[in-house]
Amino acid sequence: MTAIGALIGLSLSILLIIRKLSPTYSLIIGAIVGGLLGGLSLNETVTVMTEGVKEVTPAVLRILTAGVLSGILIQTGATTVISNAIINKMGEKRVFMALALATMLLCTVGVFIDVAVITVAPVALSIGKRLNLSPSVLLIAMIGGGKCGNIISPNPNTIIAAGNFNADLSAVMFANILPAVIGLFFTVFVIVRLMPQTVKNKKTMMQTEDKEEERNLPSLRTSLIAPVVTIVLLALRPAAGINIDPLIALPVGGLCGAICMKQWKNILPSIEYGLQKMSVVAILLIGTGTIAGIIKNSSLKDWILTGLDHAHISDALIAPISGALMSAATASTTAGATLASSSFAETILAIGISAVWGAAMINSGATVLDHLPHGSFFHATGGVCELNFKERLKLIPYESLIGIVLAAGTTILYIISNANQ
């Protein structure tokens, strides 16, 4: 089918998402229109769409079971304990590093980036109020840390990228550790310093209370059990040749954590909460799978490859650029990584890039433009710090710079490792 049809379908999906139609329905409608305009019959269009959904089904299953881990971490208060411990340990003098690191580690253990920001935000705003710091600079520190943690986490974007490349999840996570660390320091020591740090109008500060929510929080030691068990289980394959699928490792880690925190009475409510959160992502992935099927069966990827070739761009840049473009189209790390990996995995593997590095570069590339206004992340993170649309919009260039550094770091690391082979 023609690339023009797929491009029109993708553009229509973006327009519908901007117009506040459900992202899943927007993607499905775009897939139908793209298939028909691309030259397929209605039956052929449906077949291609369902084939695209079939390819993301394994990742959907893993993402749903990941809800056990994230639900338990959030509902038991373990995320709050971990973030508060980091911030209290580092102190107010290192507030930006503390906020970025806290959000990074929460994402690293499998918490969604928007949930991680929402978890850390009350502490950040409380400190910001005392030090007269701008909510915008506090938010960019948390977002930067979250992006760094997102590329080394067992979150849906990493799971789907690894799955579409048939790569080991833990290996894909490990490949991005150094770029994530570089991104963390870039956020704190470059991006934060480029922004105004003090509040000109104190009325714009969110009126937060210093009192913590009154509930029985677990200890730091028991709060760390769930992420530690999960990481150990995922690391068994590269370390000992024992393959434990994320579908098993993530819920087992969460359940072990709940038991050690003596929160067995909250296991079922926590699992239900996690399922609700992950169901939104799973449904989005189904819609993403339909448009991915159309794009994969069109000549759109050939257009992109031809354009890159005419621009004399290295083959190594196909993965991060495709991740960035698809994240811009969907304003989502997960959907962007899904579209890019499902559409370009075969091409990337065919030019000699390994499955692990292909998945890692797409994953980091998907952080470049995943924060655009037609996505939920833009509004959720702005709302938690009470930024208006104009104030939130001003953060986009800084977020993009962080994403570019992450993508560049992964790509350069791949080029260096490939040159040494």
C-alpha cells in the first residue's frame, strides 16, 4: 500500500487526539482511513490492522501483569518512602539532584513517569515553597529524572521495544544505563541552570501543606524489597542463563514486596489499582497496533529510509530518529516505541544492528518528543504543579533537549561498542 495513505491516516490520528477524541479510537480511525486511502480494500485493511494488534499482544500481557508491581509500590506508600528518603538524605542544598534522582529511581523500578512525577511533586513543592523556587524548574528536574529512569525500566515502552526486537529485556535496560546517568547530570547541571529558578509571583506557587498524609507507611528497607526482587529476577538471564520472563518477574517482585511490608490485606486493592492503570496503556497499545500494522505494510518506512539516505545520515540513526518521530506523532513514549519498533525492527536488524541496541536506541529516541501537548503526559505533569498551558508549553524545548541527549548517548555508545567488535 502507498505511503501517502499511511501518512494521511497517521496525521488524522494526531488531529483527532489533539481534538480530544480517545487516543485509542483516534488511532483505529486513522488506521482504517490510512488503509483505504493506501489502496487496500476494507477487508484487507481490517486484516492488516488485526495482524498489527497480534504483534503487540505479548507485550500487552506483560504490561498487564506489570500492574501488580506498580500497584503495590504506589498503594502501599513504598514510592513515597523511597522518594522521601532520597530527598531527605541529599538535603535542600541538592534539591534538584534529589528530585531528579528520586523520580529516576521510581521510574527505574517500574512506576510510570507521570505517576512518579505526581508522587514526588508534593515533596518538591513543599521544598520549593520554603526556598522560593519556581514550580517550572522543579517540574523539569522531575521530568528529566523520569525520562532517564524510563529508558532503563521495565515499563511498557521498554517491554514493547524489547519484545518487537525479540531482545532480552534486562539487556535492553542495561544498555541505556550510562546514557541515563549522563542525562541525569545534564538535567541537573545544564538544563536546570538554563531556567529561572526563583518565583516572581508567589501566588503562582501551589499551596501545599507540609503535613504528610496520615497513613502507616512501610520502612525504607521493606519498601525496596519489591524493586530489588524484580531486578534480581530479570538479571538472572544475563548473569546465570536462567530466563524468567517479565510476565512472571514483575508480579512476583510486587507480591514479595507486599508480603515483606506486611501489606497482605492490601494486595488485592493494590493489584486492582495497578490493573486499572495498566489497562489504559494496554488499550492504547491495541489502538497503536492497528496503525502500526498499516504503517508496517505501507511504503512509509521506505520513504523515511530514502530521506535519511539522501541526507547522508548514518544507518545507526534510523532507530533513534524513528523513535523520536513516532513519539512526536503519538505524544507518548509507549506508543512511540511501539510504532517505531513494530514498523522498523526488521529494517534495523537487516542493516546489521543487534536486537538489543535497536530496541535501546528506539526506546531512548522515544523520549525526545513524547511530551507534546496532544498527549496526556503534558497535561498531567503541568496540572500537578499548577502550571497553566502557556507555562507548561515553555518547558517543551528543555524536555526535548534532555531526550536528545539520551538518544544521542545511546547512539554514540552503540557506535563505540560496534567499532570495538
